[in-house]
Amino acid sequence: MSPPDTKQRILDAAEHLFATDGYHATSLRCITHAAMVNLAAVNYHFGSKEALLEAVIVRRLTPLNEMRLGQLEALLQRSEQSRQVPSCREVLRTFVEPTLRQRQNGSEKGDFVTLIGRTLAEPRGIAMTIFMRHMDPLMIRLYQALSLALPGLSQQLLFWRIHFAVGSLSHIMRCHERHSLVPEDVRIDLPVDELVELFLDFAVAGMEAAG
Amino acid sequence: MSPPDTKQRILDAAEHLFATDGYHATSLRCITHAAMVNLAAVNYHFGSKEALLEAVIVRRLTPLNEMRLGQLEALLQRSEQSRQVPSCREVLRTFVEPTLRQRQNGSEKGDFVTLIGRTLAEPRGIAMTIFMRHMDPLMIRLYQALSLALPGLSQQLLFWRIHFAVGSLSHIMRCHERHSLVPEDVRIDLPVDELVELFLDFAVAGMEAAG
DNA sequence: GTCTATACGATGATAGAC
DNA sequence: GTCTATCATCGTATAGAC
């Protein structure tokens, strides 16, 4: 019944190493060494290195998406009851806040956000199938909600602006370390709540811009 | 004197294959086969696979940055002569338009934009050193220009909003293929000029948002 | 069912002959 | 400058022990 923790140990080690060093730079031998399991255990439990990446992602993406979708549906229900369309900021917040908040949790969950951001930028094949399966239902609902919140936007404009906003969010998901161009008096390690508001200020204004 | 075209043939083949299949998925043997040169020629001329990637990027990034910096300096000079601060849209345009316009040129130059977008998202080591060396001077000038255009913004706000805008741009640099969530009546292959204006509408509104 | 030991082909890198 | 030969390491596959 209770499964041996081999799978869990592999998942934990892989999550941390993938996020820290990148998917390609992490060898299975390095993962199995850190997890103190045999090399072949990866292929036995997961089938391949790429399938392991998917398992690592899905483990955290599923509950995260449930939270995001739950908050979105709750918002839509409230707006329906009050006969008011939801605001663009409220809609975006249901997506952005759970995402960025995960970064400040225990280290392994923060790793996950970085990993997602990086994997989103991978060439197709590795990430595309994973995200198509697990993100599409949520994204479709987000589309509908934003279409309600921004009735003045054409389908075309709405699509492109969501595209821009997603790109921006995925960027801050993976880039949260000090790099060369940060002025001295700028805080790169902003508290999550402030970062969420900063991002929403930017994204909402972009979404609502005159077209 | 005139170098044999071995280096050029390697650069051309690598640029296309890196952009099409991704850096890690492209083997040196595949590159040298396409370039019709010996495997060891890569390490002789460039030193390593990663150094080859840098050479591929620098070859096109240098003239692109010269164009972006040239347009920015010209704008700043005009604004100084007219005693008017440049607009945020004008400043951003000097960066965005040359970038996206390169995508529609000959196929190999379009490859390059995709490659840049992807490399920007790589974990540190591969890309960080390349971009620090070749982007920082331009980015510093962009900072100054945007600081002029948006005098109401604090250093902190300016930094974060540039961060958001760069993330958004890098996203559309690498993602310009049809994916699952594109509605039927949305054009994913927008003409470059329209895409530039669409992006500027979004980014300028985000930059100028009330803080 | 789980796990281990071992082997295979392909990769990036390098040394040395020409 | 170019090539062949060779190396350690990679992801993967399988046979067999527990």
C-alpha cells in the first residue's frame, strides 16, 4: 500500500536540481545520487527524463491550478449575483496572486515557480504538451472572464494582450535574482504582496489601454 | 588573409539549427554535417559549443544594438534640441521596432530573434554573460531615457516596469507560432508594423500607469 | 512489484598526426 | 588549419536479484 518513498525522493531532488541548474544541465545520475536511489529507478518509475520533468511539474501545477480556477469561479459567481461585471484587476489577481505567492513558501515550492517559468520558455516538445494538457482549461476560463471584464476589446486585441501579460508574468517567475542592471536602491527581493500589486498595476493598465 | 568560409558555414548552420530545434537538442555533429565541415572544426574555431552559441548571437546582436542605440540617441538629441522630454512611446519604439522588424527579414535573421528570445530564458551561465556584456550599455541608456520620459516614476517603479516590459517582449520574440489557445479569428502571424503598435499600446500604458 | 547491475549508442571535448 | 582517434559522460534499455 504505502509506496516506498523512492518516487518522492526522486521528485524532490529533481525539482530542486531542475530549477537550480536547468533541465538540460541536470543529469539523471546527479538526481539519483542526490535522492540516494539507483539510476535505473528513474526510468522504472517515470519512463524517461522528460516524463520525470512532467511529473515534477504536474505534482505542483495541479493544486495550483485548482486554486486559481477556484478563485476565478468564485469571482465570476459573485459578479453574477451582484449583476456587475468583474474588474480586470480582480480577474488577473486570481491568476497572478496564487502563482507568485507560491514563490515565498518553503524552498521547494519556490523552486517550482522558477521551474515553470523556465519550462514555459523551452522550445516546443518538452513543455508544450505538458502545458496544453494542464493549462488550457484554466486559460479558456480566464479568456472568458477577461472578455467579460473588458467588453470593449476585440477578440484579436484580447488575445494579444493576454499573450503580452503572460509573457511578462512568466519572466518574473523565472527571473528573481539579482542581475547586473539593478540600481542600488531598488529592492529585487520585494515582498510577494507588493510584487503582486506592482505587477497588477502594470498589467491592468496594459490590458485596459485604448486600442 | 581571406579566411576560409568554414567559420561562416558553421555559424550559419548553427544559427538555423539552434533556433529551430533549440540549443541543447542540436548536436555538434548535426551542425558540422549541415555545414559540411569536420566535427573538430567547431572546437578549433570557437572553443566549445557554448562559445559557438555566443558567436552566433553576437554576430547579429552587435549590429542590432547599434541600430537600437543609434535610434535612441537620435531621439534624445532631438528632444534636447526641442527642449521637450521624449515620450515613453517614442523611447520604447527605438528598442522594440528594430527588434521585431528583424523577424520578418530573410529566414536566417528571423531565426535569430527566436534564438535570442529563447536564450534570454535560459538559466544563468549560458546567456547571462553574453547579455551582460552586450546589452548592458544599451539598457543603461534606455533606463535614462525612460527616466526622462516618465519623471513621475520612482527608481523602484521604473526598474520593475522595465522588467515587466522586457519579459513581455522576450516572450513574443520566441513565441510566434500557432498554439492551442488561439481563437479562430485571431491572426497570430500579424504584420510586424501592426504587432509593434499593439505591443506599444500595451507596454506604454503599463509603464505610464498610476503607481 | 521494486530495485540493481550492467551495457549500449550518442554526445561534447581533446590530443596528436598530418 | 584540418583530420582521425579516443575519452568521459550522457540518456536509455534490459536481464535478473529480491
